[in-house]
Amino acid sequence: MIFNIFKFMNLSNNEKIIIKVLKDSGNALSIEDIINLTGLKQVEVMNSLSWLKMKGIVKLHEKIKKNYMLTEEGEKALKYGLPEKILLENVRDGVGDIEELKEKIGKNNVNIGIAQLNGKGIKVENNKIYIEDSEKAENIIKKNEEMLKNFERLDEGSLSILMRRNLIKKKESVLREAELTEIGKKIGYEDLKIAEEITQLTSEHIQKGTWKNANFKKYDVTLFSPFPLMGKEHPLTYFINRVRQIFLSMGFEEIYGKYIVSAFWNMDALYIPQHHPAREMQDTFYIEGNADLPDYYRTVKMVHENGNGISRGWKYDWDENEAKKLLLRTHTTVNTIKYLYKNSDKQNLKAFMVGRVFRRENMDPTHLPEFHQIEGIVMEKDSDFPMLLGTLERFYYLLGFKKIKFKPSYFPYTEPSLEIHVEYNGKWIELGGAGIFRPEVTEPMGIRERVLAWGMGLERLAMIYYNINNIRDLYLTDIEMLKSLPIP
Ligand code: PHE
């Protein structure tokens, strides 16, 4: 060798220590062995190994190691004896009544004991056990005991007998091993001398002047270094912000609202009749207490009862106590409608919100009792149905969904009404509803313009966005899964 390349590899002391134990032990060791032999901490070993790997000095392998271990039953048998032994010990006089034995030593010991010894020293007849050849039975027991005691050294056949008896079980573990590469093997002991290295210059070094002769650890900033796992936003938080950004960029104002609302705003103001199934206990979480009603409730009452000149109404007696009930909002339309009421004097409105809603639903891969909706309204002069479709299309387009479809639908508060579907894996998935608020909703507030409105599920969209099959995954703190999701 013309020059010693290892001098240029800038081996750290820990790296040298590890190479040395590898050389001493025939070039390969498991990680545990390296930790034990060097006395280094696991992180130090892993760190140094990743450097050594990068420098081409070691290779890392993973081996699956098959281990066997005692089951609970196996441990019990080792401690108190195998069932066949217990059985034999309890049939000392040569005959034993099976029922009595079961009472005394348990059904399991009797049944397993018989299975092991029947025909091999004992005989079963008329619900009785007879010992025919106690020596033979004892030998079987001895053999079985030996097998259990030495299970770690058995061949496959004996192992499978013990496994069938549920005395031992298989356990697979991953054995990680480091091995010197051809380059690594060429490193000589003279290159592995440990030098006192300084990794940090302190004020003491400067004051005492010891820095002059100190051996500083060299850094090579061009080298690869292990990638640190950094924290990142939860994927759902990221996705919510992405949605918010799109509406903000489209000139929408963001609005907020409380989770607990009155039935009036959640339903009545939206012309949902009081006998509508969505208002029942099995669909909605009601909360104790009552809310006050806004002044215009009298108009709402008339609209529900007789249409108040707009239509024929629902034709029933509207009950203000029903409207005063408190509940956990079942949709974020409660917020946009309240916002519309408060701003009914304005000419133009473009508002959106992303908020959590609550429904009494059973959890399954596509349903949660708590989820988010993306809600929005547009009110401006001459706003119309094509504008609604265009706005929604634009939103989905900016989010990356190029293929969406609208289907006619029905909501008590919009006309026309539509459903939005998006294509995913060749299937169409329903994402939410939209429409133009009916005059029965807007006219009692004094609004004459057409108000475009929508409310769309957020989690289902996020599932497609992240390619997740189970909606619940979005709410589990499974760090591995979260780490695996890309920062989009
Ligand atoms: N609120 C409806 C839902 O929860 C969606 C919707 C909002 C429909 C606005 C029309 C207009 O499904």
C-alpha cells in the first residue's frame, strides 16, 4: 500500500473500539455482543455502526432467529410435574376412579395423563384406570420430562411434539449483526490506537492553553450523516391547513363557532321540520339546558307552519321548546347560517370554516361519531348554480382532485341540492352536499340574493389524499404509521 487510506477515514474512538472487537471475534458480531464487549451504550454502537457502514468498513445484516420458549403450561409442568406424572402418582394402589381423580387433581391432568400413558403402562376400563406396568409408565414420564427440561437442545421432531402439547411455543426474533467488509478487514491494529480526542473546545482549553497540544476530533462536513427524525405536523392538521389555505387564497373569510348550539340554529333556521328523523335522539347528541331564540324566530315559526307567503310550509305546529334545546352541532351549516343572519345587511359574503361535528354513529372504517366538515357560503349579486359547481370544482382541483362528479340530491334547506363524488381507485366516493339555500331559509332574514352553500366531509377526503383505508387511523397515535405518511 502506497499510503494508508485508513488514516484518512478519520475513525472516531468508538469506531476504533468497535472495529477492534470485530477483529478480535472473527470479523462478525451481533449488536448485543458489541454492546456487551465494548461497554458502549446502544445508541453509541448504532451511531458508530452507521458511520462505519457509510465508510464501507462494516456491513449490517438482519437474521431471523427462531427461539422456543416455555408456555405458561410448560412452566407449570416444570414446576409441579407433567400431568401424566401427577396422574400416575395419584393412582398409587394400582386402580383409580376417573371421576374421583378429576375431582382431586383436575380434569386436565386426568385427560392429558391418560392420553399420554394409555396403552403404555396403564389401561382404562369402565371409568377406571389400572396400572399394568408402572415401570413402563414411569419411563415414558421420565422421557417426557427430559424432553421438556432440555427443550432448548431438541431436534425439530421433538420440538413439534412439545408444541402440540402446548408446553413450548415458537418465538421469532431479529438478530442484527455487524460484519467487517473486505476493506474493514484490512484495517490493522496500529490504525486502531485510541487517542484522547476533544470534541468540544471549552473556555478552560483556551485559558490554560491546553488547546495547543490537544487532539481535536476532525469533522468532515461533506460526509453522509444519519437523518434525524424531526417532528412534523399531524397529517390531519396539515390537511386541514391545506384546505383552509385554498379557501383563503380564493378570497374567503374564515369563520369559527362553538360545538354546543341550539336546535334552532342547527335545524329550525335551516327549515328542517321538527319531525325530521335527523332530530331524533338516536342521531343527535342533546345537551341539558336551553338556549334563547333570536327575534326572527317568529317568522321562522310561520314559515314552518304555513310558509309565510313563500311556500305552503310544512303544515304542523312549530314548538319553540323543541327549538330551544341544546345539542352538539351535527353539521357546520349551523355556523354559516348564523353568520348569514348576523351579516344579512351585507351585499357580498364569501365565508368558510373547517369544524368538528358530532353524530351518533357507530364507528367503522368509513364512519366516525366525530368528524370535520368543510363548510362554505357565497352570497353575491347574480350568484347562481353554475357558480356553485365552479367554486367546488376549483376547490377540489386545487387540492389535487381532478375528477369529481355532481349528483342531484335532497336537503330540506337547499334547492337545487347536489352531492359531490370523487373518484378513487376506480370507485366514486361521496364527499358531501351542496345547494342553493331555499327562500324559506334566507327570506326570513331579509336576504333576497341566492346563497350558495356546501358542507363536505374532511376525513374521507384526507383518507384518499393519504391513501388510508381505515378512517380511524387518522386519530390513532401510531407513531410508526404517522412517520410513514409523507409530508405532502
Ligand atoms: N349540512 C349538509 C350535511 O351535513 C351538507 C350541506 C351543506 C348541504 C350546505 C347543502 C348545503 O351533509
